[in-house]
Amino acid sequence: MCHADHVETAKREFEKSFAEGSFYDRQTADAEHLALLLELIDAKPGDRVLDLGTGSGYLAFPIAQNNPNDEVIGLDIVSETLERNAREAARRRLDHLRFMSYDGHGFPFEDEHFSVIVSRYAVHHFPDLPASVAQMYRVLKPGGRLIISDPTPNLEDTDGFVDRFMRMKPDGHVRFYRLEEYCEMLAEAGFRFVSNRETTIRFPRREPERYRELLMNTAPDVLEGYRIQVCEDEILITERVLNMVFVR
């Protein structure tokens, strides 16, 4: 699948997920994790904050509410969802919060525009992550912080089980990366690694029968590591999450 097809697939499927609302929110909502990200963002008055892959604005809205003197922009490919977000921001009178759409490649901002960039559960959908990292570096101010929060494979998962599992849902999943891969990729772009705090997320997926063959052909220790649980109408998987801070 070419890069444009990946972006279009992700856009189509996430527009549907965000329009439906409840199931996707149950997949990803976590008050403790949200509090951690807000702590890592640590925005100061006058900062410009970019929520990259904002989706339904799950992170952008609390950033804006907590930082009334900052400019907050949520960027994503899901234009219909962003329109709903904008109406909600207007309803809440969050005049310093804006939502913008883009093509999934070049960021529509001038160089050194932002003080902070945060991306939550999004970068595994980016078809060319090194190119996107270069864009992050370009639009971030010197000394600015980049926070990336995304799942990572378990150590015993050496043959890509979790990526095959995630691709069973056709939403443009590309791959999860390990901490050392992030550090190498971002160092090449010019970033300096600061810290990582690990959390977990438990994903439910519908139609568990679709996963039967994949589970049968996966080593038991790998399945145990992800705490796979098959229920009547869904299958659950627990994934480690990297919450990394880098500085430009």
C-alpha cells in the first residue's frame, strides 16, 4: 500500500470511529494516562502547543482548558471530525484552540512555530515516520519539547505479532516501534532523548473470530505477554505504551 493509500484508509476508518464515538473512546480513554501527558507537556504561558493526530480532541481540549494563555492547535487528517471539534471549542468559548486538517505529510506551519508538540496513539499510523519526525523538528522551536505516546512491542514478540494483530482492523496501522528505534530515528533528525515513562493500554476489538487463525499460529508466551483474552463479542489485548520526551 502506498503512502497516500495508507493516509486515505486511516482517514476513512477514523472518521467512522470518531462519528460512532463510544467504542473508540472506551478503547483509549484513561484518566491517569491523560494526567501523565498533561504533566509531560508542562506548557507555560505564551507557548504554542501542537496536538499532532488530535482525532476527537481528547488531548487538545484539556490542554486548552488548562492553559488559557497558550495557543493550542489540533492537527489531523480527519476533516469532518475536526469540524465537530471546532464547533465544540466554540461552544466552550475556547478561542485559543483551533483544529486544522492536513494531507498526512507536510505540516502547514512555518519553521520554529511551536514550543511543544505532543502526539498520542497516532504515530503508528504514519506511513513515513522519519519524514514526519523531520517535520516535527522543523516546526518546533530550539529547546522545544516533543512528547510521543504510543504502544510498543513486548520483548518476546520478535516476529511482529502485535503489528499483524493491529492490522486486522483496516485503519491504516503501519507498525509499532521500540524505544531504541525511536531514539535512533529522532537523534538522526536532531532531537535529544530526555525520558520515558511506561504505561499500558488494554484494547478491545470486535469480531474475535477473525483473529482465530492468528492466535493459533502464535507462540503461547507471546499471547501471555499481551494478556490476550477472547470474549463472546470482542478480543482484548494489553500493550505497553512508551511516553517519551525529546528536546530539539
